[in-house]
Amino acid sequence: MKRLVLATLLIASPAFASTLDSIVAHGETLDYNLTWLRITGGSLRTTVGLVPNDPTRVRITFIARSSSSFAFIFKVRDQIESIVNRNDLSTLRYEKHLNERGRIKDDTTIIDERRRIATRRRPNHDTEEIIVPKPVFDPLSLLYHLRELDLAPGKTHRFAVFADGKIYTLEANVTGRQRLETPAGTFDTVIVEPKMQGGGVFRDEDATLTIWYTDDARHIPVRIRSEVKVGTITATLRAIHVGITTIEPPR
């Protein structure tokens, strides 16, 4: 599941940036159907909007959970939150709470941009301090930062990514176009394939991640697919909402 949110030129063109900034200003909620091994078994909701009382920061959330019927096979309850700078979506705070098949993982990282230090805290572990570049992204903020960029086929973008206490270089290749039919409608999309260099979240060389963004200025992620040894996990867009009513996905 965590690979779903691994996605994501450090300088965006003004045209794309202004479009995403408008989305952020009004707020956006995206709902997805989650499929494991071609079986629909859960839901995902992502939200993005300004931090209350602080227009310089943006809050991004991700909540995935298995349905009650599918939970007998694979129970999932994952919640991730990223607080980022509004001007470049560089990460300031990244917090995740993962519960998959009863295996719980809690992890919080706070980044001091002035000192360029990331402080990572986990239960029953020593606090870690890691030197980070500026800007630096987390797997969730990258999903949105890519929406700011030129996603014409043939383009390649590179990022510094903080994941699991380490800094990696992520390369995102725009590989083509495809028309997709989803419960939210039919979309012309561009296909982006992010790859983590030197391991990281992609420790398994056979694992792949693919993201389909709408082929327009909004660059809405329509489908996110991870293929791993145990099968294929796919998030397919079900609904788009302006504003944020709740970060909880509908049951």
C-alpha cells in the first residue's frame, strides 16, 4: 500500500504552478476504488488544501482502508499526512500510521528548513536526525508536486526524496498517453513512471509504480498502480470534489 503513494525538476513552470495553487486555495478531495488482484476491496481518499490560519502551508492527506468484507483476506487501515510549503511543496512534516494485516507502523518526521535537518521519531526507536537538501519531498507530496510540472511524453524529472529515514533520488519518466474509462468519467491521460534510484521504497527490483494524470493543466491522478511480487494494487478514481468536507473516505 505504501508504494501507492510513492510517486512523484525541482522548478515548476508558472502556468502549471498557478493551476495547482488555485486547486489548493479552494481545496480538493479525490476518492478512489482500491483493487487487489482484480478484486475491489477498499477505498482511498486524498485531500489537499491550505493549513487553517496559515496560508503559507499546505496539508495533504491520504487514507486507505479495506472494505469490511475484504478485511477477512487483507485488512488495511493506512493514514498519511504531509505538511508542505505552499510555494514549492517542499516537505515540512510527514506523518504516517500504517496498519496492514495487524502490522502497525508509526513514523513522524519534522524538517527544519533553516538548519536543513530532518528529525524522525518512531515508537521504541531512538530519535534520528538526518541532513536533507532544499527542496526535499516525501512520497505523498511528490504525488502533488508532479501535477505542477510539464508532463509531456518524453519528459524526465528528478527529485530529492526523504523516505524511511534516508534521502534518495527519484526519477519520473513521462512515457506516453492513454485514454482511460473510470467511475468518475473518461479521461485522456499521460503516463508517469517514477523510479527510486539506489533502492529505497523500491527495494524489490521487480516492483513498478505507474501513475496516470489527466492530460490537461489540472493533472489529476486518475489511476495509480503498483505491481509487486504478491500481485497488483490499483487505485482508480471514483469521484472529484471541490473543497474538503472530511479526510475520511466514504464507507
